[in-house]
Amino acid sequence: MWIGSPLRGAFRLLSYLLLTLVLLPFHLFALAFRITPVIRWLPVAYHRIVCVILGIRVRVHGQPSKAMPTLFVCNHVSYLDIELLGGLVPGCFVAKAEVATWPFFSTLAKAQRTIFVERRSSKTSTSRNEMLKRLNTGDNLLLFPEGTSSDGQRVLPFRSALFAVAQLRRDGRPIAVQPVAIAYTRLDGIPLGRYWRPLFAWFGDLDLVPHLWQMVCLGETEAVVTFFPTIDIDQLGDRKKLADYCFQQVSFGVQSANSGHPELLPPARGAA
């Protein structure tokens, strides 16, 4: 069943394209001349404005880690996760290698210095080395350890192999790891249930373009982003225990937000 306004969708897409065409040259210039403050913070401003354009109200619980670098580990529901997280945390995303082949979006991903992870075992060491390099130079990493997107109802198991980078030590101390949960909870103020959540969750064999068009035609959306306290590998012993701990935290955050019990989450910071 079709819902939403095609006129609203066209206006949002046009606004998004204009914003991207205006800001992308400034970011590429900053990359070329290694202007670090612009490289780190222009994408944050860009993603926040995109959320406004798309009518996404982001409600934040907890506090993002101030330590740089931090490895942020989050569940993955939709391409919209990039806008939500990118508007709250300066850093580089870790994405599956297929994203590097997508028209237009691959250009944006590369501009934000996204690390593309190959699923083939022969290529994983290259991806891991690049992740270690970014952390070692002080860049935050934003990681979706499920390895794919879910339906937004539950969190898929985290791949512990992706947590190997948490073993890196800087100045003798382990890297901070922060679990983050994303949930899309309301549409025009009405709670989303199991039936309506796929309007935002992009998963399985859903085609990108029709899903994107339907989404931009919708009304105002509320998303809940929860930052849990940071942890490190020394506190838990190994990467498998770290992956399991983060999975439990993120699962709790998603379930609490979806069930309408935000009082169970860390204190709210308000809306971004």
C-alpha cells in the first residue's frame, strides 16, 4: 500500500542533491589539502542537514564517547543509519565492499574515507590493516558488526572477527569501544509496529530505488539513537566476549526503544 506525498518526496530529493553538490567540492578540497578540522566536521554538519531535509527527528540517549579514537559499534537497519550516526559522531564508516560499486553513493562514501570490507578471507587482512591505521592516527571508526542490515525488529549476531581492531593499543591503553543502538520508532507521532517498520528498514532483497522513493515521500520520522557506556577489550578479556557484550547492549537498546520504554535507556540528551 502506497502512503506519502510524491511532491514532498521530489522536494526532499532535490534539496538533498543541491546540498550535496554545494558541499562536496569543499570537502574534496579539504581532503586534497589535508585540512583535518574540515575533513572531520563538515560531514557531521552535512548529515545533520540531511536528517532535517528528510524529516528525521533524532532523539539521543546517553553521550557519544569524547575519546579519539573510539570504535563505535552499532546495529544496522537502513541506509538512513549513515545520516543518523554521521550527524552525531565524526569518523569513518566501515562498509561492505559492494557499497564501493554503487553509483553516486560510492562517491559520497569514498569522500568520507569509508573503509570497504571484503567478505573473502583472503582480503580481510587488508581491511583490518586499514582499520588499524585509521584508529592509530586518531580517527573514530563507525562499524556495523552484523555484516548486513536487519528488519529493525531485532539485532543480528555480531561478527567477532570485526572486533580484532579493538586489540590495538595507543600509548599503552586499549581502544575505547562504544555500543550504539538505532531504532526507528515513530511516523508522524504514531508508534511504528512490526508492519510499518520496513518502511525504514532496508534489508533482504528489497530494491534500493523504490524503497528510497517511498521513504522520502513519508512524513516526519522519529529515530532513537542510544549510546551506552564505553568498554574496552581489557575489561572483558577477548574480542569474542567484547562482541557478545556489545550485542547484548545494542539488542537491549533496540528492544527498549521499539517497545516504547525509553525510561530503561541511559538519560536522554534530547533531539538532534
